[in-house]
Amino acid sequence: MRGRALALAIGVVASGVVGVQATTAQAATPVCRFEVPAKLTISSQYSLVSFGWGAGCPKTTFQARWIGQAEGLPGSSASVTCTYHYPECSIALEGTYSGRTMQWNPDGYAQDEKGRKVAELRSAKSLTKYGAAVKLTAGRVGTKTTLTARPTYYSAKTNGFVRHHGRVLFQSKDPGSSTWKDLGYVVPNSAGAATYTITTNRSRAYRAYVASSATVWYAYSANVTR
């Protein structure tokens, strides 16, 4: 009986060791992440974004594929195949449903040149919108400074930047300060210009800002000092 009990005990220990080894081997499987930029911007007719392999992808990784679907649009689909060359991954942004969050899910696993599995793949999300820009000019006469902003955004219909209808926020910053202060909002006129006048006896830095909309990203102008 004692010998039988000892044999059973050894069997339990051995089984436990095997289990630990299997768990360790499983945990050691590399994880290849999809490092698609979360914010994607369409600013030209053929906007592309290129990026490299994500964190954790082994050097032996030769190919990996992700399938994207726009949230709220059943049946929508896009795909990205990353291969071993420069750039490793690229996306044509016109196929990523502007204004919709794309959920990118792995299609299989990361493979080496012979098609063997080298890593698990992870999902990712991205959001594509059209780009915006704001041009700011300033003129000063005596104590009055007049700021004029012209906001635009990229339109797929015209394949170029057109007049932005969103209101413009003007901001100022005192010399030596790192804090921007809001001056006020102005809606652009029919010519696409938003104008704000401030009375001051000191020089300041100014900038203009337009907020994001459902399909267009936010934008800041370059700083102007007067």
C-alpha cells in the first residue's frame, strides 16, 4: 500500500509539472499588435497612411492580415495586409468610412515566410475624418488689433479644401505665459472669413481654432504675434 501511495503521489507531482510546462509554453507565444494610428486624416484625393509592425511582433514575422468593419454599418469591410517590406502596412483612407470608428480584427495569425504561426494577433480601432486648416492674419493700428481667420476643410466632392462653416474660436496668450485665453467665437461670413477685434496696449500671441465635427477633425492656426 505504501508503494502504491508513493507511486500515486509521484504521478500527481509529474502531472503538475507537465501542466506548468504547458502553461508556460502557451504564455510564451508572442503577441503581435496592430499599431494603426487611432486618428486618420484625409487631406488629399489619394490619402494613404503607412506604418510599421506593432509592438511584440517577432523579427520572423513575414505577413499578417486584419479585417476592418465600420461601427454601425453592417456589411462594411476593409482589409490591411502587412508584409515584410517598407512600409510594412498601409491603408487607403477613402475605404475606411469617414466619421465611423473602424474595428480591426485579426484574420488568422502572424506568419513567417513559410506560413508558420509565429505570433497571435490583436485587434485595434481607428477613426478617419477629413482634415481642416485655419489661416490667421492680424493687423494692428494703435491699440486695436484685428484678427482674421479663414478656416477650410478637405472635401471629397471637390478633391480640395473648401470654406469651413464652423465657428472660429480666437485665443490670446500674454508674453511669458503658457496659458491660452479664449477671446470669443465668430461664425465665418459668406466669404469664409471670421473677424475679431481686440483693444489692447500690449503685444500678444494669437491663434484661431475650429472644433471637430462628425466628419472633420479640429484644427489650430499658426501663432501670430502683434
